[in-house]
Amino acid sequence: MTITWRNPFRRDTAKSRAPVIVRDYDAGLISRLNNDWSSDGGYVPNTVAGELPRVVARCRNEVKNNPWLQHAVRMLVNNVVGPSGFTFTARAMDFKGVEDKRANQEITDAWTRWSTDPQLCDAAGKKTFRAHCRLAMKQWARDGEHIIRMIPGHNYPANPFAFALKAYNPTALDPTLNVAATRSGTAIINGIEVDTWGRPVAYYFRAKTNTDQIFGSDYVYYGADHERVPAAEIIHLFDADIEGAVRGYPMLASALSALHGLNEYEKSELIAARKDANRSSTYEAAAGDEDSPADEESLAEWIVKSEAGQDEVLPRGWSRHDNSPTRPNANMPQFSKHILRKVASAGGVGYNKLANDLEGVSYSSMREGTLEERNGYMDLQEVMIETICRRVYLEWLRAYLSFHPATTLPLGKIEKFSAHRWRGRRWSWIDPRSESAYYETCRKWGWKTDEDIAADIGEDFAENTNSIRRLDSKAQGTYLEANYATQQPPTP
């Protein structure tokens, strides 16, 4: 903000000495020092059409060839999805608010069978539901988006659930297809048809011939023909960073330039170090010395006379000049750390884990960084649950109640059976003793239930209790009765 005072000696301003406040932001000023400062006009479809495929292609190349970026993507997949995937719990209740155990057990068993069998879950017969989620997280981080098509009635009656999923390569969704107005009054923005409210109506995928499927490019689809898929069948996972955006950019896009520069710099340092190491010593003879050896073979005879712990004895008139290696650069480790911190910040992963660098890390700083990192993972988990898991379950449930011959649940009560819950992966505490004391306090005062605590540590309370009952069925008193007596907080 700039404050300008009027000149009190001019006649037209002599009576007014109030300051004139000009609200100028430094970031908005144009000067010779910031002429090269680029501006972002928001989401521009024509810019996205030309830029998005190139950014995705470069990000894919870096993930393939750069171990740091590959590790960052692996950390996101392993922590957001985890080894067991997202945990599903059916929560159907009757009109009195009592759990419908029979219905919940049937739904849980049916979901488990469908989601863990690739022949039932995937239209191509290759992926379980957990594998779909892992691919979704990987493509979301690397490509900026993930697309799943839900196919009700697929392969029925061979597939009794009559429901399957199909994953799309995100670049198959044509980013160059932009139509301002169609005959139906909608618009097509970067391959997605939207109504006047911006709600997706259909998705346009580039059609591929059989030859393209085998020999086509990894990230470019050829041909002008498109397959129009209704939006009701499509799940489009991406992070819109501005209102009106219909396509997503890779999470790690902001670090690509710096990481590519670091990769090229390391190559140069490696070449320079090898060249430096190959030059050890230089031998020279004094000019005009008639008694010095005349060729390299005679010089070698003198050099081999040296013994261990002793320098070689050179002929009279000869001298040795040692070349001390100066590569790699002594500042290279600190420079690499600086760049890798950018990569960690872009991907939302911990730098120390990404770079395998625990130098100078204290317990408190490691704990604080880990907690912040896990909060980021849980946020991504909720996005995937909201976008993928819930919608897939609801569509699967409708197909299951409509087609499966073994179900005893009526389709008319689908709203009741739709109640459910998803839980993402959780991690054991950095200090297990403190964590146990924390959960004990929460349970004692009613802040958390046993079910909540089990979910927080990645377990299923109902499954655990059933296992304990089976193991202790022959005992006089069960483990549950001895250790899980109801505790009530004192009456105030």
C-alpha cells in the first residue's frame, strides 16, 4: 500500500492536507524487476488442451526414470490405500434404530466376495477393488486424475452381481475437444460435456483401433472418433484447484522442473567425477636433458622400481604433477536436499522418508512431521472415499439387490441398506505406550468407543470380538467379560 501526500503549497490543495491512500499490491505492480513474472488466468480450456498432455507425459517419464519421484508416488499409494485397502462396514438399521445384523452380514459377505475377485470386480478380469484404488491413487498423483466406469449388468448371469468396473487411461479423455455450444444447449470442455450449471453430462473418450491398442503411444490416443459415455457411469477423481476446472494436473507438477534439473545436474556431476578420477598424475621431462629416457617404456621401468609405502623413483630431469580430483562438488548434498524438499512439499510426503535422510532429526521434530504427513494422507483418503468408494458401493448395491439370485433382501428397502461406513488405513503411534494410555482415557470417559479405537488402529472390532468368543467359548468367563466391562464417567 502506497501513501501519497498532496503538496500543501499548491493553491488547489492548500486547504486539504489529508493523505491520499493508493491501495497498490506489490504483487500487482509492473516494473523492470518483475517483467518476467508469469500470470495465471485461471482455467483456460484451450491452454489445457495443449499443455495437459505434455505435462502428464513428462511426469510419467520422470516417475519411470527418477527414483525420488517414483518413491514419492509409492509413498502416496502405500499410505493412502495401504496393504488392506479401505475397510467397509455395513450399517443398516431397522426403524427403531436397532442394527439389522442379518442384513449387514449378508451385505458384507457379498461385498467381500465381489471386491476380492478380479473376475467379478473388473471388466477385464485383472483387478480387485483394492487394486482399482491403488491404481486410482497412482494415476491421481502422476497423471492428475483417474477415471473409472461403472458397468451395471456386466456379464450377467456369469457374473451374478451384474456389476463391474473399468479403469480408463486419463489421457484417453480427449483434452482437445472443446465445443462452445452443442445442439442440446450444452458445452464440451476438454472432452467433458457439461450443462449450463457445469454438471457433467457425458465424457468423450478417443476411440482406439486394435492396432493402436497394441502399438499406440503410452500417453497419446490417435483418431478423431470418440466414444460418448454418460456421466452417470463415470467416476472422475481429480483435485480442482479453481472453480470451473473440469480436468486435473499431476500433484507433482510443481516440482517437475526442479527435479528434472536436479537429475541432469547429477548426471553432469557423475560424468565430471569419472573424468576427474581417471586423471591421476602427469609426468614431464626437463627440456634439453640428454640423459632422460626418450620414451614411455623406459620411464615405466623406472616407475616400477618403487615399493609399497614408497613413491616411485623417477629418472633425472623428470617430474610428476598430481591431479587432485575436485568432483563431485562439496555443495552437491545440500543442493540435492533443497530440491528434494520441494518434491516432498509438492507431493505432501515427509522429506526425511522420501530422501531416506535422518541426519540431524530429533524425536520431537520427527513426530511433528509425521503427524502433519498423516493428516495429509487422511485428507486424500476422505477424497477417495467420497469420490470412489461410496459411489461404487451404492451402484453395486442396486445391482446386487436387483440381479443376484441368492439375496433375500428386497430392492424396495435399498435406502435402508445403503447405510454404511468406510475407513482408511491408520498407523500405529510413534509412542505406543502413550497411544495406549490415550485410548484408555478416551474409552473411559466415552470420547471413543471400542469400535472407533479398533478402526483407528486398522482393525475390525466386530471381527475381533467374534474371534475372541470362538476362542473362549469353552471358558467359564470370556476375555470380553473380564476386560471390557462398561465404564461410565462419574456423575457430576
